[in-house]
Amino acid sequence: MKIQGYWLASGVLGVTASTMLRTLNSGADAVVTKSIGLHPRKGHHGPVLATSHGGLLNAVGLTNPGIDAFEEEMQILRETKVPVVLSVFGDSPEEIAVVAEKGANMGPSAIELNLSCPHAEISQISHSPAVTSEYVKAVKEVVDLPVFAKLTPNATDYVSVGKAAQDAGANAIVAINTVRAMKIDILQQRPVLGNISGGLSGPPIFPIAVRCVYNLHNALSIPIIGVGGVSTWEDAVEMHLAGASAIQIGTAVMEDIEVFSKIKKGVNTYLKDRGHKSVDEIVGAAGGDKS
Amino acid sequence: MKMEELMGNPVSVQVSKVITETPRSKTLQFALKNPIEFQPGQFVMVWVPGVDEIPMSISSWNPPEMGITVQSIGEATQALVSMSKGDWIGIRGPFGNPFSTNSKKALVVGGGVGVAPLRPLIYTLLDGGSEIIFVNAAKTKNELIYREEFERFRNPKFKVEIATDDGSLGFKGFATDAVSNLLDGNEFDRMYTCGPEVMMAGLYDHAKKGKIRFQASLERFMKCGCGICGTCAMDPTGQLVCADGPVFTGEQLAKLTNFGKYHRDAVGMKKEC
């Protein structure tokens, strides 16, 4: 699949084929499913959502029906011509390989590896270049599809993690997952989220995502798929300039499901006004130093 | 983005009053300091500290006092019915599309705790001059919610019919059969319902046959309440019960393949209704 355009990010409206088709009809160029594991998983107790400083905190906890049960939804999606990226997770390289291999037979255009959900056991994978490499290698050995590694901004040295994923055969990097965060209710004097802490998304994490994408783009040769707080066409342009070839949108869907077509329209007008022939001309155009 | 607003302006409140409705259900009241816009059929997400967060229909709104009527079914509802005055809960909302209250003669049918969102609907309809027959249905007499309230309530335009599956009070049998009898000899321009989905699907068939405009309040497993997680999606349209519902019209229901058939459980697996 071509790494371009504006995609539905994993975890938002991605549980059923019907909602993913709805976002496709609203102009998304591709959809990424909710992360699917080997077994059915209930996730965390509620509240799974909280808000703070204009951002959204979530601790859903990788709720999913398991890869076997998800086939029914994938079957419906297969009938569309639009690319579907299957997001998978696993507790070990062996387990994620099993899920990816099963999933690859369900007709997705690519596999995204969730190596970085900040409020589940798998959160630590993409903190380590060596462990990340093991996961990517295990999946690359069993599937012929493009494999994207989704990384965390919570790691100190995410560039080394990105390099490890690239060396292990990843076809693109998805950056960033949510930022580990917390909300305390001052009247009840207790954490709001059932899981105590969760992942922050939405506008407050946008500048964090821009920095990560910028640094990864400068250090790696594989494409970067930018995600994190993008909600307007101006954000999308900035993310492209930082180095994102494609952009995923999640939290902004909450306000308006038409966000994909609005962003696309805005970016196209920007490109035209500035005399650019295509978006490729602005990907990474903000700079090329290796810092 | 106005995240607070999209999330339903979360606020913690203390329970101000607990009313026992039936042996298994209670109404909790609490005051909301900030003004809200409420229309019958809408719901709130209720944070039960240390347990979970669940959607609950708003069963009364007398500003600033809001009420929710809870039947003990699972862990979170059990914790709610065990609460006393002064206990803390979190509230966000109201969410969802309300009932349309444009009716001259309405048939309102509630099954079990499904009568909760219908209570404010009934009072709003009466305020607007509608004539109403209300079928209050439950498995047995002891599970009829608001029975005394509506027995005491006198209004020439309002009539209540009781139906119990076991015949312990009123009509003996299912709500659908009680409604079938009522449709002989009565003209209605709208039918409103909330309750077990199999009952609502049966009522929808009656309404379709009788060419009565239909609205039902649906329930699905819900995590966010505000249109982002996708857990409560209906097939094949991808409409969300939290954001596009919970009230759906007959025309909308006709396009949904899972209405009265299946729902998805906590992990997203299909289960029969």
C-alpha cells in the first residue's frame, strides 16, 4: 500500500467493520483497526476516559474480541477497495507473530504492530531497541505484507528504537502512541481512570508528536506515519513538514467525523497556493539536520 | 477542540436522595451546579468510584436535581443501589439524541427498568398537550417501577395500563400482547418504547403494521458515551447508540440488521439479544 493520505488511527471507532466503513465514507484514505490480540480481552474497568487541559486521557486496556472472532469484521472490510491496516499486539514475539500470521490471511493491506500502548503490559516493548527488533523480526518472518512499527514517545531514546525497527525490516514507523498521563478528581481526591493512569491524546500532544516525527525522519530511511493530536489542516501541514508521509487521525474524530476530508481539502489548497505539485515536496521540508 | 464539552463536562457530585422503587431498584438524585440542556431520552455516564463507569438514562430533571433509576444487574449497578445520601459519583453528559415529542396521541410502552427514560417523556408530552396511554410492563408486580407514582398521578389525558408476565397485576402476559389488544379500538400517531430489545422488536412490528410512527431507546455496551470508542456500533450503518441514538426511529431501525437480533459484549463478540 502507498504510505500517503489521512488515515483513521487505531483505537478510535475501529472495533466493527460498520464504523470503519463509515469513516471511509467520510473521506479517510485508510483505516487502522483497533489493536487485536490472540485472545478476547475485556480491558480495564471504567472510567476509561478522562479529560485534562484540552486533551483526552484513555485507559481502555486493549479491549478486543481476539483475532479469530475479528475475522468476521475483516471479511466485510475486504469487500471495500480502501486499504485496511490491521493493528495487532502480543505478549511475546512468538504471540504477536501468531496474531499477525492469522491476520495476514484476512486480507489487510498492511500490519501495524502496537508495541507501545502506555496502559497495558505491552507498554515497555518499544522502550528497548533490542526487544522492538525481536518483535518486528518475528512478524516479518511470517508475513509478506508491509509491517509498520508503532512507537511510544515515552521512551528516552526513541530514535534508537526506530532504527532497531528499521534494521529488523519494518516498512514504516508510526509515531507516536499516546503519552502516559494521569487525572485526579479534586472533589473525590482520587484518580479518575479505572486503571489509575492512561494515555494522553488530542491537541496537547501535537508538539510532542512533531518533534518525534522530525527526529525519526532525519535518522531513518523508511517512511514515517505521523500521528498525535492532528486536528486541523494546519496541523497536518506541520506534521508533513516534520517528515510524515502519511498522517493518522484519532481523537479529532470525536468532534467531527468529516475531519479527514476537511484536512485533505485544506492541505491541497495550501499546496496549490504555495506552488507545490504534490505533498511529497513538503514531507520533511522543515529541515534535515541529524540531531 | 472543546474537549471538556465533547466529554460531557465531567463533574463529581454527592447523592442527595435515594428513593426505593422496587426491591431491586432505586432512584438516586443529585444536584448539578452547572446548567445543562436536557431532553427526554438522553443519558449520562455515571462514574461509580472504584468500580466502573456506566451509561444511565436520566429519569428526572428538576433543575438542579437530576435523577437516575438503577436496577441492580451487575457490579456497577449493585454498587449504585447500595449508595446512601452523601456518597460521591461522577456524572458527564447528557449525551445522545432525545425522543421527538411531536405527538397528539401517544402509546408509551416501558418494560422493566426501561420505563426510566420514559418518565420525563410522559411529563413532557402531557405538558405539550398530548394524550397518552402508558403501558407499564414487568415480569411481576414487585418489579413494576413508578407504579405508585403513576397510580396517584391524575390527568384526564393520561391512562396507565399494567402488564405482568405472571399476571400478578393487570394484564397477564407480555407487553407486546397487551399492546396488541390496545391497538384494537385505539388510534395512536406515535409509539415510544424502552425495555428489553426483543419486546421492542415485537412492538416495532406492531407499529409497522398499524402505520404508527415509532421510536425506541436502545441499549448497547458502552465505554466512552461520546462517540469515540465505537463499542456501541450498530450494523451495517456504523451508527453509534451513544451519539446517533440511543433513540432511533422506525425508519432508522428498519436499516439496522442487529436490532432485536444481537449485541456485542464487553470484548466485542456478538451475542444474541
